Amino acid sequence: MSRKIVIPWKINERLERLAQLQQETNGALLYVPEKRPFGFNYNVRALYMTGVGTAHNVQADPRRMEIVNIFFEKHPGYGFVKWHTHCRETGEQWYEKFSQGDINSYKWQLRQDRRFVGMMISPTRKQLYGYGDLGFATIRSPTSDLLEDRISDELRHIAEQLGYVNLPPLLATERR
Ligand SMILES: [Zn+2]
């Protein structure tokens, strides 16, 4: 079975910019699956950031994980691709491969959910991890902003309900 991660062009640009920062970042791409003749398209609707780390490591903020997990409980039709970046400071040897820590965590997650997909974005490429034949494509979608705004509004609303009104912003350093 083949699965294609279909990313709106603007979200793809943001992912690529995140891989240019001086710290590793992570988060989720929220998608709606669409059945195709030979598999699925995972149509990405929103990018949600969950953490900013150091040049060599990134952990998700547990409160942001809680927020996005509630979103998935409310919208069981959505799935996620878990992404993180490798930045230039991570080292060029990591531009094209996952760390052992990445692989260990992906294997654990695949045992919980066979549909799990992990994605690493480096300054030079994107790489996917999961079962079967995985690929990705970017599309120009005139409604992508609107669709993402709706999801962002809902995530904000969930955060408010949880009492997370002043979560510290996720700040990473721009390369000069
Ligand atoms: Zn990694």
C-alpha cells in the first residue's frame, strides 16, 4: 500500500524554513486521509509546532501535546505526521539520516499504531519513516490558508479550555 503525504506549498515552505533555524524543532502535520486506487493520500491541513530544542535535541512541550491530542480525540478522522528538523548545527552527517534516538522512538510508535509516519526535515532534504511505500508531494491549494486557520482557531480554543492561555512562545534563532 502506498501513502503520499500531500503538503500545501505554503506549509512546505514553513517546514523548510524551520530546518534553517539554529535549533531543532518538532511538531505535527495534521492531515485528512483520502482513499486512492492504490493507497491513500494524506492531505495535510495544518502545521502545529510542539517544541524548540537545542542544535542536537528537541522535546515536545507536554502542554502542546495535550492540546493536539484533544484535537485528535475530537476529530478522529484526522491523522498526523510527526516531524522534527535537523539543523545545520546538528551536523551535515545528519542531513540524510535519522538518529538512533529517532529510530527507537519511531519503532515504539509503530508498535502503538501501524499507520504512524515520522518525518525529518534537514536543510537539504525531507525523509519519511513508516511502513510500506511512503512519498510526498506539494500542491498549490487556494483554500489551504482558510483550512489551516480553522484548525488553528480550534487549537487555540482547546488551549484556552485547558487554561493554557499564556504558553511561552516557541522561539528559535534565525540564521543571520
Ligand atoms: Zn532526528
